[in-house]
Amino acid sequence: MNKKILIQKLYPDVLVPKLQTSGSAGYDLYSYCPEKITLKPLERKFIPTGIRISLPLGYDAEVRPRSGLANHFFIIIPNSPGTIDSDYRGEILVGLMNLGTEDFTIEHKMRIAQLVIRKTYHFEMEEVEELDSTERGEKGFGSTGLF
């Protein structure tokens, strides 16, 4: 079954999300900032995309960092992944943060993040007195080894 994501362009020249390859999981999100936006070291700002979307009920979208920005320029999404629920209709804004030591400028129509569409599962929550036991139990945060 072919699902559709409805996209509303808030400005005529907005770039809509695009897959770069046939095997891509994420659609590139583009900035919409006719006036460049500069991030100073350790600064964070919301970057507009100029689009609003309508996801089918039962799906959500994750806004994830682009590996090139993160690995080469230390530009991250601090709340990664950001979640877009199926009932959200506002403009998609991407929170970016500069962990680098130099200013980083967001250009107009620059690829700034990826949008990954996922199936959403809802479960009934049931309160119990105790949980089943497992071999791991309560061990966490590196308890299975570092490498």
C-alpha cells in the first residue's frame, strides 16, 4: 500500500523533503532562511524549513541529524531524534546546536536534517506489582561491556 505524506509549502520557493538515493531511509530537510543564520560555538537555534506536513494516522516522523554536518562541523540536533506526531500541523523547525569551536553558517536551502517516517505502535499500559526477571536484570549503562 502506498502511503502519502501531504506537504504544504509556506513559501513558493521552498524545497520539499527529498530522498537522495533509492536506498535512503531519511528524506533531506532543507533550511528556509533567505537571510543566513549563524550559529556561534555552543549556540542553538531553531531553523525553519518552510513546510508543514500531514502524516497518516498511525505514523510519526523523526528529525535526525545529517552525519556530514555532525561529523565534519559538529552541528547536532540536541533533542535527537525530534518527534513529529501525526496530529501536528505546525511548521517543521529543526533545532541545531554548534558543538564546534568556530561559527557555522546555515545557508538558505541547505540540507540540515533528515526526516524518517516510522510506524507508531500504541499499547495498553498495565500496572503490576512486579516484572518478570531476566538474566540482565537491572544492570545498565555499559553492563554488557564497552566493546
